[in-house]
Amino acid sequence: MDIEKIISLANNSGGTLYGMALLLLVALTVIIERTRHLLHMQNAGVEIMNLLKADAPLSSKATQDKLTEHRDMPHARLIQALSMESSTPSSEAVASHLEEALMHEVPLLDRSLWMLDTVITLAPLLGLFGTIIGMFNAFSVLDDIQNGAAQVTGGIAEALIATACGLFIAMLGLIFFNWLNTRVRIIVHQLETLKVMLLNRQRLL
């Protein structure tokens, strides 16, 4: 399929194929950016928690180096909230401050996923709209008695391309949306676990 044919199909769909190309670009941008960021965040959480599981003190060089390496991650910021406590804080105060820090971090984890959710909903609707416009164009040739039927059949086939494109974008987006949501849930569980680990260690001090 050459570029002229693609442009013709896009024009016959009322320009909706151009809109779907934009939606696909938005979806791919969000998928790539969030996948890299959340995987890095999840791996950072595993590394930090493995250090704590090995009973490495928060003040040890290995722990501090790891926290410095992942200083932009929510796990490191959660530990930083603990380090800002007074020298003899109560368990209730520590738990409250850690919970506060956790509540600040969680909303940031699914940033931009609303855009992917919007693409999943909008793409099939936009594709259906393009197909309807294509149908109007297909049936407009019925005045040609000799070639009308063949042109209508070909026009309908071309009109359905818009719906197919919309469904493809939605299915692609849905797969990655669910996968990214799973990563978010894993990171939230990491943060909750890390909070409990920090509280347990604080009580032993």
C-alpha cells in the first residue's frame, strides 16, 4: 500500500485516521516512558529491600550508596522521611510520618496512565466515526448504475479500515495499560512492605 493510497483512505475517513495516528503516537509515548520508569523503580525497590533484608544498617556505606544511587525513587524518599525523625521518636510518630510520606508517593506512580486509558476508550469510537463517514462516501456513488455496486463494495471495505485501526490501538493500549497497572501495584506493595520493615527496625533500636 503506497503513501497516496494511505492518504486517500485517511481523507475518505473524514480525517479520523490522522487522529488515530496521533492517538497511537500518544499511546506509544506513554507506554515506552512508563515502562522504563516503572521497571527502573521496581528494580530499585528490590535492591533497597534486599539490603534491608540482609540486616544492613541504614547508616552503613552500602545502604547509603544505594540510597544515593536511587535518590529519585520513592523507596529512597520513604527512608529519607525516617531519617528526618528526632533522635528518640515514638513508634506512633514514626508510623504516622511514614504513612504520610507513602501517601504522597502513591499518586505519582500512575502518572500519565490516564492518557493511555483515554486512548483505549477514544480510539474505537473514533474508528467507528471514520467508518460511518466512509460509508456515506461509499453510498454516494450509487447514481452510477453500471459501476455503483462495485464501488460501494470497495468503499465499504475501505471504510472498515478505520474501525480496524481503532480496535488495534485499543487492544494494544489495553494490554500495556493492564501490565503497567500491575507494575504500579507491585511498587505500592514494595512501599508498604518497606514501611513495615522500617517500623520493625525502628522498634529494635
